[in-house]
Amino acid sequence: DVKLINYLFDYYLQNKTVFVMIGRPPRSTQFLLDENNSLCLPGELFFPSSYKEQNALAENVKLLHNGIYNGISSNKQLVDWLSKLGIAYLSDLTFIENEICKSGYVTKENALEVGKFIYRVSLKEDLFGTISQFELSYIPFLTTKGNVKPVRELFLCSIYKPELNIEPFFDEDIFVSEKYCEDASSAE
């Protein structure tokens, strides 16, 4: 509800230290409605945009209720405060950081599509300059044996022509699947 958000924001402006002292700032309280009228934490939400319709991978992201956004969008200070609490504007980079990097987002069924999406984004955006390598290293990728494992635990298989090709010497499930490449020439 817009009135509650305005009340919390006004209270925050007047009592910034109280939020720190009580140990439960609005960041960790479900007080915002998503587009389905479900209560959410600020960090679970994105500001409304058409991005969700443009990216099939983003079909399950939660958007701040449109009516609430329309009621607060003219107050830049309030929108900035909500951003500091964790609501982000939906883009390729914020989608990767706030959704794909979350544990459980990548599955065997969507790993190829997600990996290819991340690759395409890395070609046009400063992926590694925006999102920490630590966060990115936990994104699961499909292995040559058909499982998903965090990329930090994997090596490139032979098709990618790594400088040091160790695949012929190991039979373990530690290599990125060749399925990310459509043909051998795209591995280069």
C-alpha cells in the first residue's frame, strides 16, 4: 500500500538510527506487494518494466505492484530509498545478478539457455565489471555428463580448445558441456 510505504519512508527519514538499532530494517521485512498482490521483501522485487515480456527466462521474476509504483514513482527520494533496500530496475545485468545468481535458479532443464544468455550479455555489457566474479562463479553450468555444477568447479572440455587440455586424462564430471557450442568453430 502506498500509504504504508510513504509512512515507513517518512519515519526512516526522521529516525534513521532507529532502523539500525531495532535490527529489522525494512530490507528484511515483507511489506511490498508484487504484481500478484503477494507480500515480498524488497530484494525479491524489480520495478515494473516490459523486460519480463522480452526475456522468457525472466517469466518468474516478481515486479512491484504497478499501482504502488505509479503512486510513488514521482517521488525520486522514495524510489531511491526503495532501490537502496534492494528493488532494482530490471535489465540483463540485474536479472543475472538478482535472479540467475540465486541458488536454485539454474536447473538441468534451463542450464543451456541460461549459459547462452549469460554469454550473449557478456558480449554487449560489462558483465564481469558489474557483477562480482565470486557471485558468477556459483552459477551452475551443464557438464559433459549431463549434471549441473557451479562453474567454479569446472574446466573447459576439449571442444573449447583450452590452452591446457586435461579432458583426455580425467573421466570425472568436471567439464563444461560441449552443448553450449552449436558447432566446433563457435568454441573459439
